Amino acid sequence: MQTQLFIDGEFTDGADGRTIEVFDPHDMSLLATISEATEVDVDRAVEAAKRAYPEWKAMSATDRGRLLLRLADAIEEHGEELALLETRDTGHPLRDSRGLDLVRTAMQFRYFGGMADKFQGAVVPVDRGFLDYVVREPLGVVGSIVPWNFPMMFVSWKMAPALAAGNCIVMKPSELTPLTALRIAELAAQVGFPRGVINVLPGYGQTAGARLVTHPDIAKISFTGSTPVGRMIASQAAGLGIRTHLELGGKGANIVFADATLPKAVGGTAFGIFHNQGQACIAASRLIIHESVADEFLERFLTLAASIKVGDPKDPSTEMGPLTSPMHRDRVLNYVQVAVDEGGEVLLGGKAPSDPALTQGCYVEPTVVRARPGSRVTCEEVFGPFMTVQTFSTDEEALAIANETEFALGGGLWTNDLSRAHRMARDINAGMVWVNSYKRAHPGSPFGGMGASGYGREMGFEAMHEYTEAKAIWINVDADIPPFYAR
């Protein structure tokens, strides 16, 4: 377990010696005491990245890709260690840390390791006698801010494409969950990444994060987190001409039509909302169900949700662990009271588990609330194991409910009508739509939203565009110079 800052290829204490305590959300025991990055440390890291950038940019794309592939191999070789570290740091059930988070992290580095020397420019057909070609160049030093809900996986989402494109990176993981980011930085150094290319600085948003966002030598900020913070970052960066890429909140609509295959819809909906305790921007947090099948669906769904095993995330049989912090647990439970005050009906959960073994941790039971249209709990992001239920009678009504929030990140629908599937997928306001599934992701598929859910895309060719700039180069092959320019 690494507990220091990673700057210029070395682990080092913060400049002023301050530390942050990191807790295990299962029982709030002290997990680690880590160095805290402040403004001075951000300056040190950015300077190291600036020094490393010319050599990293000049390195062949094939060699950059080879290092990313080595890092993917190292992550898999240390998979059990990383999975357990992620579980203890975040509360993710070990079965998910092993089977999803770790796998997706390695996949991301491997995908962009292969992408590095395959991301091509273009030749543009222009005037006769000229050759015009476009190359994609890296931006320089990129600042990345990673949230606490999927810290290991999000490290790869931001780091892999930025490095593949030839940028250097200064990354600030959340002060709540920094441990896997530091371990991946250590593995990167071990497989041969040059000094300064990767820098990892755990710290607080108001100090380290604020300096990173406004540092004059940062070419771009890539941020994943809440909508209010994302808007503040965009405003600050815009004044300095720093570009931003924001992956923000969500309020996923999950529509179940009368012709859906209910057992599949029930299971997919449960995964969509309760995986990672609902702490996901793409969570299926709004169930919108046709009135003709609502009773049958809810009977099946509530039975399944009540059977989910909530417990110690280190137990391989646990299906839902604790939320990541006491503050966030209290926030989710507060929304239960909000729902009741607004006339909603709690159908399941809505409280901490009664199991004495879990009372010291940050646990919340799977919660389902029948909510009134337009209520706060149907419009605001709760970010927990908290799902609202609404019914509809027509396709038009379902679409109106789905699109009534300011968020536009992810959404899903369950139907066996192919025409309806295409039509609704087209009209749902979201950057991603799943049909007869939910919450799928792949390194090759662009991930991101619109509106209050941000802009820009993670993953796929779109991510390489996010971390590069187009340069057009004109070559006079055999064109005559116009006479009035001659001397």
C-alpha cells in the first residue's frame, strides 16, 4: 500500500507534511494515513510533467502503446491485490472488484495500448497542386480529477487515452479513495514509464483540485464528478483558456414496456440500480413502468431486491456493500425523508440494516420509493441504492417522464417491439441508451452525456479526439504561385 504522493517518478511526502486519514467504510476502521497534496505539490507535479512532455510526445506511438500494454499485464498480475485494495477503500463487494472493476481497468489500458499507433490522421481533397493532410497532436499536460465511486476504473478511463495520445498527466484522485490510483502509478513506474509522465496527487478539491484547475501550464482538465462542481470548474478554466471535459451527474430513466420479458427486465433493473450500491452516474435510478404490468413487475422486483445480500464487502458472497462514506450514507437516507415529505411511499428499505455486524459501517438497505411526478427524488441525483417508481399508459407519456430532468447521461428500455426500441432510443435525451440491458460499457464505445450531465466522451476513438488537437498541413506539390504574389 503506497501512502505518499507520486511526483516525477518517485513517492514523496507532501510539501507541508499534512496527511489525510482513509477509512474502511465497512466498519470505519483506519485503513491508511496518506500524504496530502497542496498547491505547492501541484506545481511540482506540473513542472515534472512539463519536463517529461517533449520526450514522451516524441516517442513513437508504438512504444507508448507497448508501455500501456505492459501496464495492463501488470494490473492483471497484481489483480487480487488491487481488487482487495479497491474493496477495502470503497466498499465495493469483492466479487465486483474482481469481476468488473479490475477487468475493465485492464481492458481500458489494453485497448488504448493497441490504439496508440492506429489513431490516424486524414488527407483532405483540396485545390489541384496541393496536398493537405491533418495530423492529431497531443495537448501537453492534462489535469485529471477522479471521483470516489469507481476510483480504479476511472484512473484507466482518463489515464489510458491521454497517455496513448502523447500527453503527460497530473491526476488528483479523491481523498476518500486514493489507494488503487497510487498503486497503479507504482506499477507504471515498474514497467518503464518515464519519470514525470504520470503524477498522482491525493488531496482536497478546494486546495489541490483548485490549483490544478487554474494552473496556467495545464492544457486540459478532465473531470468526473457532480454537476455543481463541474460547472464551477468549467467557469474557472474558461477564464484562463483551459479546455474542459466534464462527465457529471445522471438520473437514468429505465422504461419497462408491457411487452417486455419481465424476468430479464427485473434482473437487469436490479443490476442497474443496486450495483456498487447505486453509486454510479448511470444508475437506473428511475423505474418508469407500464401500468398494465406494474403490479407483476414490482412483486418480482421487490422480492429480488429484498433478497440481495448486504454485508462485509470482503465476503465473496456479498452482493451489496457499504456506501463509501458516512456523509454520503446520511445524504441518501435524508432523501428517504424527502420522498416521504413529498407524499411518496417507501415500498422497500429506506433505512440502515439492523444487522449488528453492520451498524458501524456506511450501509443503506436497497430502497424503492413510489414517487409523485415532478418530485425532488425523481429529478435530483441521489447516488445511492435508491430507486423511484412511476407508471405510464402511452409511449408518449413514458418519453415525457424520461426526459423531464436536466440530466442526459444514460437511459434504458425493455421491449420486444423493434420499431419502438429504435424510436425510443432515438428520442430519449441521453448520451447512451441501452435496449433490453442496462449499464453496459466497453473501451471502444463512447461514454458521456449532454446537458447537466456534461460534455465530451470517455473511451473509443472519441476519447483520442478529446486528448488531441487537429493540425492541417498544406504542401504545394506543383501549383503555380499566383502572378500578383511574384517578385
